[in-house]
Amino acid sequence: MSGTFTAMVRRARVRVLGVSLLLTIAICLVVAGPVNPTDKPMPWIAKDWTQWTAADCLYVLNGSPWSLQMDPTTVSIQPGEFNSSYTLVQLRSALPVRQALLRTLQIEKHYDKFDDQKKQEFDQQNSGQLNKNAIDNVVILIDEVNVYNGGRALTGQSGATQVALWTSDGTLVMPVQTNKVNYPPTQIQFDATHVQFEYVFPRTVGGKPLYSPSDLSLGISLGAPLIEDKKTGKVEQQDFRNSTGGYTLKITDLMYKGKLEY
């Protein structure tokens, strides 16, 4: 991922009042698809991204086929206090996610009220990130979130694990880079802690794209716990060891304006 795109992501903030779209899906190793809690068309189908509202962006970043909240669990501590944890899996390199991040930044900066000159300046600084050629890799963000109520610190948060991709022919593709990151949360939250790891994969293997529209699914396999340097955040590279758990995304759900986005 380019440095400018990473910087753009770090600047993005979600400021939404009176909206709750914390969509959760309790699945593991099952086919996941888009969730539509209302009868309204999904924003990535209904409108151009330049017309997305803050709530639309929140939906794309948390409940779309490219950004799914998984494995919700809640533990009661005592009356009035609880810990709730879940995992957010985002296909960060997918165009709709990049559009939602950029649109979120536009909304934060009041882009729609800019004059033509200010819009041009903003576009020159940021809109180039929507060019697919700017994303040379497949980037997956896994954000382990612990939400708490009652003012006490969270305990028992699981560590990050290895991640690999399965292709349609059964090839296991390892990331070329694994980074601990600290992106601004894309969810509506009050008190929460995050453990975020970003996994960077090659977009092609043997000269062919990892996935094509004719494939059935995009498989994300979870492996052994990562060995992390607590001081630097760097991850020690190690052979992938299969573990229980993972996610399977339907390729047909990842189609956007006639193209496969991941």
C-alpha cells in the first residue's frame, strides 16, 4: 500500500450522530455476504460514492461484502458492566472501501461546501488513491475490538494470528508483509481498545490474478498466533500453521459496478 494512501486512512475519522449500524455476523468458516438491515438499497448499489452520507460510509466500512464484523461475544462482569469483543475483517484494498474512506474524509472536511479551487486542491492530494493502479497488492485489515462499559480495563483479548489466502485451485498464498497498525476506528464506539494487523498479499501469482469473477469464493484462513516484537510491533515471519477458523467470501458479492473488487 502506498504511503500516501496509509496517510489518508490515518486522517479519516467517522463522526456520526444518532446512527447505529454496528452490524454483526456470528460466523466462522461459512460463506459471508452483505447484510441489509432495512428495505433500502445498499449504498454501493443505490448511489455513486460521491453522494454517500456518513451513515452510508459507515455501512460500507462495517457491514458490506468487503468489510464484515465477525464473532461477537459479550461477557458480563457485574450489573452495569460488560465486555464485548468482535473482529472486523476489511478488504482494505477494495475500491468501495477506499471510496468510503475518502468520502469520510470529505465529509469531515466539509468538502461539499468547498469552492471549485479548494475541491481541486483536495482532489489533487487525495483522489489519486482511487486509481486501482495505485493499489498493487491485496490488503486485509483485521481489527480485534474490545468494547467495555463500566470504566475498567479489558482483559482476555486474543492475540493476532497468521493469515493466508486460499485461491480457487487450492493454493495457499502467504502475505508478503504483515504490519501492526493503528488506524482510526471505522465504527461508532464509546470505550474500546483495538489490536489491528494489516496483511499485504501479492495481487497476482504466477502471472495470474489471485481471483477472477468465475471463481466461487475468496478464502481467508487463520493460522497460529503471530510472534510480535512488543517494542517495535514487527512480526517475525514463520511458516504458516493451519488453525481452526477463517472466513469465506462469495466472489459474486464482491462484484462492484461489473468488476471484481478485493
